[in-house]
Amino acid sequence: MRARTRTARRRVVVLAAVASLGAGLLAGCADDGKKDEGGSSSGGGGKTKITLGLFGTAGFEESGLYKEYEKLHPDVDIQQTVVERNENYYPALINHLTTNSGLQDIQMVEVGNIAEIVGTQSDKLLDLSKYGKKSDYLEWKWEQATTKDGATVGVGTDIGPMAICYRTDLFKAAGLPTDREEVGKLWAGDWNKLVDVGKQYKAKGPKGTTFLDSPGGLLQAIVSGEKERFYDASGKVIYKSNPAVKDAFDLTAQAAEDGLIGNQTQFQPAWDTTIANSKFAAMSCPPWMLGYIKGKSKPDAAGKWDIAQAPKSGNWGGSFLTVPKSGKNTEEAAKLAAWLTAPAQQAKLFGVQGSFPSTPAAYDSTEVKSAKNDMTGDAPIGTIFAEAAKNIPVQTIGPKDQIIQQGLTDNGVILVTQGKSAKDAWENAVKTIDNNLDQ
Amino acid sequence: MTTGHETAAAPPTKEGGAAPARPPAGPSDDERRRARLSRRWQRDMRWSPYAFVSPFFLLFLAFGLFPLIYTGWASLHQVELTAPTDMNWVGFRNYTRIFDDDFFWNAAKNTLTIGIISTVPQLLMAMGLAHILNYKLRASTFYRVAMLAPYATSIAAASLVFVLLFGRDYGMINWALNQVGIDNIDWQNDKWASQIAVSSIVIWRWTGYNALIYLAAMQAIPQDLYESAALDGANRWRQFLHVTLPALRPTILFTVVVSTIGASQLFGEPLLFDASKGASGGSQHQFQTLGLYLYEQGWVNQHLGRASAIAWTMFLILIVIGIVNYVISRRLRASS
């Protein structure tokens, strides 16, 4: 009987131990979760840890901005996680925002997604208008992240004023001018003229090369210079009926049909190889593209590129920093976000990383004015892009811009290079986009 | 609850039955303790097994059944990823529109064709390889491990390498074809070429796995069957046809079922085969599978309701496939 009692007691003890272990494990998990989510736990030595969720090459760390901030604020410890592609980053961000968990203290948002974030998630994000100085930023950039009620949920990082990058050696071989002013004049004000230059290039340029790199690049360039493209001011989807979009599509398709454009999809390995092998003479080129070209080129291409103004200025790319309310250090995070995007820091970022400032005050800084790129030799890239930035129209952006843009390029114009008619390509794109938009 | 109480209450009377032999001073402290312990013991015996198996059922409830039912619920609504709690009842609209959703049927067709052109050659090759490996070979362990190496590789790594091999302009396969005078094939954009390329990733990855399963089954076939067949004058090929194949029938059925399920869930290979188009499976959706379409609707386009309806439709299709498999296997068993 005693033995039985003992076993019973032992069982109770064992059960209790198991239970407490289990509870401990669960609690441990919960604890960890909280740490990761809020990023709010104090880091080593009682520091406030601020975490950033970024995609692509934001370049804050590479240009030493974190170190500088940590030096200014010794109690702050900054950490970042970077996802390579926005397509992988954004769905997770939306998921985290809707469940209010798993968020970093600062989350980056791409311009193609900012309208959706502002429209659907602004109640989860901190109003940053108290932290950032509105007058520092380009007005349209500030407005893009501002809700109808006047809450600014994101501060702008870079923008993508677009110009045309071209190979001076290939232009010369095709008997075209190489001076950037003259090249700009060839097509000033009209994309049709650029396509005409392409025809000249095709007639005389080196065999095996094309004038432009990809249909996607050209379409993006034309469309991003329009005030209204996929949505009208009231928020209605108008891409199908908007003549600006259809004209851009048709012009691109025509150029593709005439063989002026390489049959590539941008940012794919094969496209990278066409950069490395100098297979095309020109491409639409926001500032960050120079970094990309540099990364993919062979050393002998250095200095052979130059930049001319595009027929019409447009904006391609650029991001925002947002601060989710669920973080525990929202105050500190907001200060950091505002500091990272202030003119002085944006100027530095351009000098190192080529992300063009969204703060006009930075355009007169020495960092921007004296900026050079290995690929473009002595070209004053800062001044050229600043000029383009001034002419960017204030654009109506919509929540699903990215899906529409991607449909037009990846399910549309690219097909023309594969032998489809422009009409079929347009129909394929429209069908895909409409299916994707239909709730 | 009540039954638990009754049975727990019963033992004391039973033990109490022995009690009158004792001095009638009422239950002593010791007895009461015994009774209590005994009750506990009974309860323990009755409920502990449930506690031990409960982790599986709890996990299944949380990560299996609940998502399944919730997906069904969500499929009857219009609901977006940007506001998952904001649900709009639409009844069976998400299902009815699947009937004239060209993209769904295109994906279903692709899943079927890719499934066939990957599964059939895969299993045939696996059978052949297993047959070869079943002979006495030098370094047979090495070959067997080598068989399994592709299976151990991650889908992502394998797919990315295949994308480079299948590149249109600079890929090695087109280079090799050029050497024998065949023009560049646009592996990503041509419908059949792209499906064959995707299938080749699947075949590369799973052939060794299936070969090892066949090999294991072959080694279980008694040697004397072969010997007597040889005595009867059957050559190797006849032995294979009349001894090996019949003995492998259940194994073949197993691999067919598993491969069919695997093929209907095909996702990673086509997703990574053209990374820029991602879930749309090529410019013209030429290799978009059902798995990809589901993912595209849910995570790229953020239409959770539509994605849920697709998921349930896929589930139903899989059940149908399962029933067909079951019927065929019963027929086969009955005929043997």
C-alpha cells in the first residue's frame, strides 16, 4: 500500500514536472516571440534595440548610417533584416500588419504598395508628421504616404527620377551623337522620337545588339511620366480606358516588333547577362539602376556609359519608412526613421548607394553635386537626376499599381518579343490584370 | 462527465464491502486516504491515455481541422488579405465563378499534363534503375546513395540551377542543342518546352527516391522464384516481366498514388522556374499549376476568399483522385 502511495505520489510529481516543463517551454516561446515581434527588449548592456525590416538594397547599413546614429545615441542598438525582393517582402508585411504581430519597429514600404498601405493599414501605423519635417520632402512624396485625415504614416526615403542611360561607344559606332546634351535633344519631349532614334541605331549599330534592353523598361519609363495612369483621382481603375497607358503599350509593342528592343525580362539572369555582354545601347535609368549596372557589368564597361534626360521625366521606384504602432519603442523608432530620411542622411546615402534623395534640400549638398559613378565616368549624376526630379509630375497612385504594371509588362509587352501581335499581347495582359483585380 | 463521476464514486463501496470486518468506528483517516487514492487511480487509468494521445489531436485540431473548416468558411465570403476579419458573405459565388474561370482550368490542365509527363517517365526510369541496381554490382552502396542525392537537394536550389541550364540565350542545354544543329528553344515561354523543363526538375528529383523503393521491394522477392524461372528457360527480360513485375504490383500502386498526389500539389518547381513572373507561371500562364494559382490569388492578389474556394475545389479533386485510385487498386487486387 505504501508502495502504491509512493508511485501515486511519484506520478503526481512527474506530472507536475512535465506540466511545469511544458508551461516553461510555452512561456519561453511566448517570450521569444515577444522579443522578436516588438524588437523592444533591451539589447546587450541595457540598450534600446530598434529593428528594421527592409527589402532590396536600402543601403542604410552599407553607408554607415546606423553606426553614426548609434554614436549620436549611445543607448540605441540598431538591427536590420533584409528580404531580397519586394514580391516576397510585401505579402508577409501585409500579413503581419493585419495580425499586428511579427513586425519590426520600422518597416519599409515600396512606392507601388504605399497607396494600399495608406488606404488599408494606416490605423496600425504611427503618424510620423510630428517627427519628419514636411518641408524637407518633395511635396508629392509626402502626400503619397498621407491619409485623407492628414496622418502621414510613412517618411520618404529615395525617389527614382528617370533618365536614359546609354553606351557612348555603341552610340558612336551607330553614328549617333554621344554628348549627353545632344543626345537628350534627339528625343526631347516625345517618346516617339526616342523610338525613331532606335530605328537609326538599328540601321547602323553593331550587329547582335539592340537599341533598348527590354520592353518592360521602356513601358515603365513612359507610363511613369504620366500624371494619371492606372487609377483616376477618385480611385477608379482606368488603365484599360486611359489613352496614355494604351499609347505607351502600343508604342512599346511597335518598337519590340521592329526589333529595337531586346527580348528580355528585367532583373532576370539572362537580362543580367545582356548587361555584362553589352548587348544593348540604352535603357531607362533611375539612379538606383546605375548601381545595378555596375554590379552586373564587366570591368571594361566602366566609364562607357553616360546619362541623358529622358523625353519626359518620370519616377520609377522609391520607398517609405513606416513605424507600426504595435512596437514598444515607437517613439525611438520614429525618431530614427525621421533621422534616416532627413536631407543630410539622404545625401550621404546617394553618395554611397545611389538612392536619390526625396528631400530637395539635399540636392545642393556637395555629396549630391559631386557624386560620380564608375560606369558613367565624370558625368555629374547628381545634377542630372536633380534636373529630372524637378520635372516629375505629381502622380495619382493606386493600391494595385504594382499588379497592373506587372501585368502590362510580364503578361503583355514581353509577348510581342516572342512573336505575338500587339493586340493579342494587350488582350492577354488585360485578361490577367482583370482576373487579378477581381475580388 | 457524469459517467466519470459515477465510476469514480463506485470504488469506495466496493472497498467498503470489506470494511465491516473492521471495528465499526467509521472510516479511519487511513481508509479515507486509501479511498481517495483509489479514486484517483481509477480516474488516472481512465483519462491518462487520452491525455497521452491528446497532443496529436490538439495539434491536428489547431493546424489541420480548424484551418480546413475556416478555409471553407472563408471561401463563402469576399475577403481580402489586407483585412482578413472583414468578411462579406457571397454564398457560393467563389465556387460558381471557378466554372468559367479560364485561369483555373488552364492551371488544372497544366497540372494534369505536367503531372503525366513527369510521373510516367519518372516511374519507368525508376523501375529500370532499380532493376539494374538489383544485380550484383561493385560499389552498389555508392550508387544507392547517389540515387538519393537529388532527393536530398532543396527544391529551390535545384530549380535555380535548372533555370540557368534551360536559359534561352545563354543556357547550357540550348548550347548543347546548337552543337547538333537545333535552334535555340525558348524553354520558359514556349508552352510544351516549359512544361517539359519543369517536369525534368521533378523527374530529376524524384526518380532516385522511387528507384530505391522499387529496389527494396525487389530485394524482398524470393530468389528461388528466379531460379525456377531460369530452370524453365526464362531469360532476364522474361524473368522481369513474369516474376519481378507481378511481385512489385502493390509497390507500383503505392508509388503511383504518392506521385499522383505529389504532382497535383506541384508548386516550388514552377514557381521558381520563371522567378520574375512568379506565381503567374509564365507570361501566358503556360506552366501555372493549381498550387501556383491558389498562391497567386491568395498571396499576390490578396483575394483570400477566392483562394479558399480554389483550395477547397482542389481538395475535392484530390478526393476524387483518391477514390479512383482506391477503385483501381481494388480491381487490381481482385484480379490477382
